[in-house]
Amino acid sequence: MIDIASLEDVSLLRESVSLECKLAIGRDGKGALPEDFWPTYSAMANVDGGVVVLGLRERNGHFEVMGIDNVEKVRTELFNNLNNRQKVSVNLLTDQHVRELAMDGKTLLVVEIPRARRQQRPVYLTANPLSGNTYRRLNEGDRPLADEEVKRMLADQVEDSRDSRVLPHFGVKDLDSDSLKAYRNIFRADKPDHPWLALDDTDFLRMLGGWREDRATGETGLTVAGLLMFGQWTSISEALPFYFLDYQERPADYAASVRWLDRVVPDGTWSGNVFDFFRRVVTRLTADLKVPFVLKDGLRQDDTPTHKALREALVNTLVHADFTGRLSVLVVKEPAGFSFRNPGGLRVPVQQALQGGVSDCRNRTMQQMFLMIGLGERAGSGMSRILHGWQDLGHSVRLVEKFEPQEHSLLEMTWAMPSAESATESSGESSGESSGESSGESSTPILALLAQTPKLTATALAQRLGLTPRAVEKQLAKLKEQGRLRRIGPNKGGHWEVLEP
């Protein structure tokens, strides 16, 4: 809700993705709902909602209060049109969303438009959602959506799960037998006494939801989930032409060099399915993580909260992805942290996703397949666990919903930055101290970072610590002389081993 209490507040208003101001005085100057209110209503409802203030006029980038003489007429016109399905597809407003605001002896009408639920989107004008009648708010503008984007919103509206559909003419021949075998081995290790282990592959798939009979049509066969999880890349691409999975490990200077250290994409050398992508990528995400020596019931525990948060983030990305969209799933590992791009918008608002408690997974069958081998969450707590698990370690998490170039969400998990005080100390230069003792104390941030990510370069360390590469190189040399740090392998492609924290 915006807070307007004075003319000074009005002068500070600027139209944005969540705020629009309109004159609304009508031909007679007494007040009328402007026709361009409706594209804004559709646009805001299809994103995160927003506020429209009626009765303001813009001049030279600033707003002045004109007011509405006949406020009741405008309010009545608003609700009459909201309840007219030939005008707009759904009414999201109640009396509580529309309030009068007295200002300088005049009256404004403030309309708060909430975000539409998934089952209500797209919110569109006229009786036809296509042909430019559906809008989305971008910056301070209302942009009509292409029919392709609207159709994906319609599919999300009517299909609680996007991956349970039976695929005509697809069958066992489209599966990668090694992928299914690997999954069954993990299933067996996790649930050694489970009755499904005695089933053949088709019946096992049926129990998982990868193979089913459509009771409405009588059609029996492979589901979208079965093909995505265990299929061959050529078959998956035939059913879902825009399907693509991409993992990139990037250096610190990626923006300038546009190159990667490692990459995993479907390239014909492996199955290309979701399950095998997960197996290949999860080991790469966690390959450099330090595992402390911790015993529980006499057994070493190699699974840290960092491992769990990254694994949860990867599963979350795969089970929420809209594989019909033109964007790929993109997982990036770089010195600063990790990012997970998920094609398709969020099914619940960002804050609700972070808070947890509401489960609205786009690919519920595939989510269940991961759950059956001990991965992921179904109680709507997956993102909340990622958030708290990562933040409890002192790192930062950001989840955003974006709409360009296509609708997608982005989860960014960034390593904690050492404090400015620690960074200054770690240079060993500003204080002028050069004794072995003070050098060892001031090098703690470098050792901590290398213990967490052994492949960090001097340049990457410098960026993390806010120092010059030369200062970091001096500290690395001192640490090696002191026997607290050792270089394993060549300068390019090797890694650091912390001998003494």
C-alpha cells in the first residue's frame, strides 16, 4: 500500500511497476473511469499487483492533485465493469481495495489491485484472452502479451500438474535404460524392503506415475514426467521442442571473457534427461565444498547444511520448471556463489514461496519421483529450507520473478562476504604488520574462503575480499611459507588445500 498524507507526498510519486496515476475527470470534468485503467488492471494482476491513483495529473514528470468531483460515479462504474465478463475476465477487488483519499480539499480514489492467483490468470480484457487482450506490467508500462505466453498461463491455470499427461505414441523405447536402472538402484539403497522393487520396469514406472492410463480417454502410455525423468534426449525434444538443460561453471571474469570452466548440456554423449542432469550437476555443485570431520553414531557425516541447501535448490529448479517455455533451465556456479534459473513464473508470490507452507509444484509427478529417493520437499517447505539453511550459514539468498526475455524465476545463493574490517586486516598492508603471528591472524578470511571453495583464484579471492590481486598473492605466499596452505596441481586447473585453519 502506498502512503500519501500530504501534497509533498504527491510531488514525490513516480510511476513504477507497482504504481500508476490517472486523471479520471471525464469529458464533463466531474469524473469518469478512464478506459486505459483496464490494461493497467490486467497488467498488474498478472504480475505482483499494484496501486492505481485516480485524480492526479502529470506535468513535467510530477503529479498534481486534480481530484474527482463525483467519486461515487467512478466507483460504481469501476465495479459494474469488474463484474462484466465481456469487459474483464475476473473481479479481484472488494470494497476494501478501493478507498477515497482527501487531499487539498479534493478527493482521490486509490485502487489497490492484488496479484491474481494461478487459477485466475491470465486476467484479460473482453471475452478473448488472445490477440493482445492480456497485459503484463513491465517498469511503468502495460505490455500486451504474445499468444504463446498467454497459452502457457492458461495451461498453468487449468493443470495443477503439468507432467501427468499421457504422451500418445511414446513408450518404453523412448526411455534410457541406464537412467531407469540407476534410479532403481538408488531407490533400492534408500528403501531396501520396498514392495515395488519386485516389479518390472513398466509396473515400477506405473507406481511412480511415469506410466499411466488416462481414465477420460482410455489411453495408456508414458507420461510427460516419465519421459522427462528417464527419457532419451531425442525423444524428449520431440515431445517438448524447447527442452534444454544447462549447467555452467564460470570464472570470476566471465563477463569479460564469456567462457566457462565446465559445462553440462544435452550433447549426445549422455541421456540428456532430468534425472541424469541432476546426478551430473549435483556432484559439480558440491565438488569444492569442505566437509568437516563430524561423527554421528560412530559414522562420519559427509552431508553438510551447505550440501543440503544446494541439492534442494537444484531439485526445486527441476520440478518447478516449465519445459514448454523457450528459456532453458540454467544452473550457474561461480566464485561469488550459485544461481538457478527456472523457466516459467512463480505459482505463488515470492514472499509466500520463501515463507513456505503452500505447495503448488508445476511438475508434481516428477517431484514425487525425487521424493521417493529422499530428495526434495512436498509440504511447500522446500524454498523455506533453502532460505533458512543458507542464511543460517551467514550467506545470502534472493528469489526474484522476471518477465524478460520470457517469464522465469531466479534463485541466487551468494557466499557471505567477509566484513570490511576482516578484509582490511587480511591484506597485511594497511596495518603495516608483517610478523608471522599477525600475518597468520589477518589471513583467516582467505583460509576460510579457500576451505569452503578450494578452486578460488587470487583474482576471485580479491573480488570477494575487496582487495587487490597483488595483496592477496602476498598473503597466499606467506601462508604457503608458514605451512598453512598448499597448492595442489597447476596454477590453472589446480586447487588449494588448507592445512591449518
